[in-house]
Amino acid sequence: MQETKMPGNKIYPYLISVGFVFVMTLLGELVKKKLEPTNIVMFYLLAVVIVAIRWGQWPAIMTAVLSVLAFDFFLVPPYLTLNVHDFEYLFTFGAFLAVGLIVSTLTSKVRAQIIQRQTEKLHSALLNSISHDLKTPLVSITGALSALLDNASKLNEQQKNELLETAKGESERLDRIVNNILDMARTESGVLRIAKKPCDLRDFIGTCLEQLKDKIGSRNIKINISKDMPEVNVDFPFMLKAFLNVIDNALKYSLDGSAIEIGASCINGKARIFVRDYGYGILKEDLGRIFNKFYRVQHAENVLGTGLGLSISKNIIEAHGGHISAESIFGKGATFIIELPLERK
Ligand code: ADP
């Protein structure tokens, strides 16, 4: 599906098919003294099948047609003409074209089905995950409010307050989840409009920490931004969201009192910013998945979250032409590295 979206990619499969036919013809030339031409046809058939599986029907049909022409021209006597003396070869050509067409049609149908199934599976997984995330707080809110209404006369002030607190807390959670889902949808659609402005990283990190001050507790936050760090061009509100998710995670997945380090330097013409914590860390096999939508690591279950934060950060950072990755030693903490392009002076 992606292939058709990308401009310039449309002729690529056809070039590949020309390449394949060229290579198969060379192979045919090498063995034509030893093998019957009808056996050499198998090379071309292989090319048709590979092209059909990887690039779909039309490139495969082109491979089939080119193969027949190349086979006839180079590998069937009389060589270097399209004339055929031996009537038998006409059957070979006919059969080859038919097989090529059938194989390419079948494989492209299978391909389309696989893509369709994968999309359906993904949609239902996302829907399940979203509905579960939304349902849990809704059930708690409804439960708390029903208990208040049904037992109004029997409950004392403290019990009423507790129920109201539950309802409030869960409403806030619901609000966070809905906002995350909206952010995800907005940043994922590929039409994210970012308005970049030069921004001083010191101010930027300062704003992040200011917004998270209630969660910082007694953590020791060390900031180290290299002196030669130029301004970076970012959409401030969006990039703030991206960094808040990462720094918030560093706070969520580490213990109060531990250290958090935030550093920035200019490496290979890029701004390289890292956020390091000394918390739970991430297992090696999870490192590649934590940026996926709704992915939460098993042991993170007792920490509130939706599994959307990092995927939103990734979308925003990539929309800026940047890159985010994570390194970790499980049990010893995690480091998130964000690279952003710098304007050349
Ligand atoms: P969540 O809402 O669950 O925090 P994120 O997308 O922000 O979702 O993160 C995905 C998962 O990656 C988290 O559930 C957590 O398991 C893991 N993770 C993210 N940051 C850290 C970190 N600094 N230390 C340990 N684990 C982390």
C-alpha cells in the first residue's frame, strides 16, 4: 500500500523487473550450451514469481512479457532474432505467458488479502485497547456516582468525599486518555502542521520541568547543555508535548530521590538531547516496541499510563525531521535520545 503513495516509487518495480530479466538472461547465456532452452525458462519463471510476490501484478506481467522476448531473442535458435523455427517453442511461450499471468494474479490477490487481514487485525486490536482504556474509568465513575445516589442517606461525609474523590480522579484519567488519543490521531495523520521557530534549549527544558514540578518530588535533576549549543528550530507547543512525555516517563518509572539527567550537545550537525533516569529500566526485547501505539511493558501495569505517550513523541519528533531512540540496562534505568536537525549557518 505504501509503495503507491510514495512518488517516484512507481517505476521502481518495473526497473527491478528489467534487472531481473537481464540477470536471468545472463544466467541463461552461461548455461545455454548445457541446458535445453525449455529448462532455462524456469529461471524466468522464478523471476516472475519473485516480482509478483514482492511488487504485485503489473510488474510481474511486465516481467513475463520481457522474459518471453529476451528468451526468444537470446536463448532460442536462431539467436538474436525474434523468429522461431521450432514450432514447439510457440507452445512454451504461450504456456509461459499464461503461467506468468496466473501466478502474478494469484500472488497479488494473496498479497492484497494479507494486507487486508493485517489492517483488520490492527484495527480491532486498537479498538479493543481504546475501549478497554475508556471503559475502566467510566465504570469506576458510574460506580462511585451510583453509590452516592443510592445510599445518600446512609453515607457519612467522609465516605461521600471518598466516592467523589474517586469519581474526580477517574474523570481526570479519562480526560488524559481522551487527550492522548486525540493527540495520537492529530500527530499520526501525516498532515501535522508544525510552525518552527528558533528556540533556546535551556528555556525549553526549563519550561518542561516547570510543567512537571508537581511530579518531580525530591529528585535530583542535573541539566548539562553544552555551551556551543545553537538554537533549535521547533514548533514549541508540539515539541513540549514530545519532551513532557519522555521526562514524565523518567519520573514515572523511577523512584523518588533518584537522579534524572538531561543533557544536550551538538553532534554531527545535529542537536542530540538525552533524558536519563536511574529507575526500573526496560528489557532489551521491549526497547523496539515501546514506541508503538498502546504498547505498555508488563511490569508497568502498576503505573498509570495509556501506552500512547512515546508514540506521540515519536510522531512529533519525526515530523521535525528528527529521531528518538532508547537505551537501557534493565533494573538500572533508561536513556532516551532525541536527535533534531540543526539549520546550517
Ligand atoms: P505509558 O503511558 O504507558 O507511559 P508510553 O508510550 O509513554 O506509555 O511508554 C510505553 C512504555 O514504555 C511504558 O508503559 C513503559 O513500560 C516503558 N517506558 C517508557 N519510558 C520508560 C522509562 N523511562 N523507564 C522505564 N520504562 C519506560
